Amino acid sequence: MAVHVREAMPADADTIAAFAQSLSREEGYPAPALQAQHVRKEGFGASPRFQALIAERHGQPVGYALLYPAYATDHAARGFYLQDLYVVPEARRCGIGRTLMAAVARACMADGGRYVFWNARPKNRAALAFYRALGARKEPTVTLSLQPDALRRLAGET
């Protein structure tokens, strides 16, 4: 079974949004706000905020990776932050995730990057085992965020 990974195009916006929603639901989270129009605007507009890779098998999309440029002072180098990695359930355990991650690694290196960072849900044992098999190491970090209300409050301080 040949898997082909390619850069996403604006025509993939519906697929990317659907994959992002499926990923969130599978992880037990509400569907993200991401819709196809956001993908087209933010991923393919005048100033793209991310790039996406699409994995295809038999000409059909079966997975994607969404990533964006980052910079780490630890490395004094640029790299990528992997926001999403998703493979449809019926295509899992066929090497598609690994093929996508290899494409992410190549994209990072082609951009002069030296690392890829990402988060994984602690309860997603299958994903954690998959990432360990790639050679990923667990970082001693805690992910924090400012959500919209807190972000607005903080931004309003003088």
C-alpha cells in the first residue's frame, strides 16, 4: 500500500477542518472552531500562519500534519511546532503516521530547522508509544494557555 505525502492546497481546506474536528472528538474535546474558511485564510492567505501535509492512500486523504515555524533559545535555532497529527482510524497501524512524521522532519530540515516540538495527551497511550518508537523524548514541561477571556483581561492591563 503506497502512501503519498504532499503539501496541502487550498482545495484541501474542508479535509483539514474535518480531520481537526475528528482528532478533537477522539481525544474527548469539543470540536475546534477551525472551519474550512479559517484554513484557507490562515494557511493559504497573504501571510500563511501554518502549513499542512496531506497523506494519501489510493488517491484518498487518510491523514494530515499541521505545523508552523518556531524558534527555540535552547537550540539557538528554528524548528517547527507540530500542532496536529491525525490518521483516520481505518488507516492506522499501516505506517501512515510514521510517513507523515518523516515528511515533517524533512520539511523542518529543508527550512534549516533543528527540532520539532509537539504535545500529546497524557492518556493517549497509543500516541505516546508511537512517538517513543520514533525516537521522541518526553520533555519535562507543563503546557499552559491563556484562553480568550483571560487573554483579553491580560491584554487590557496597563
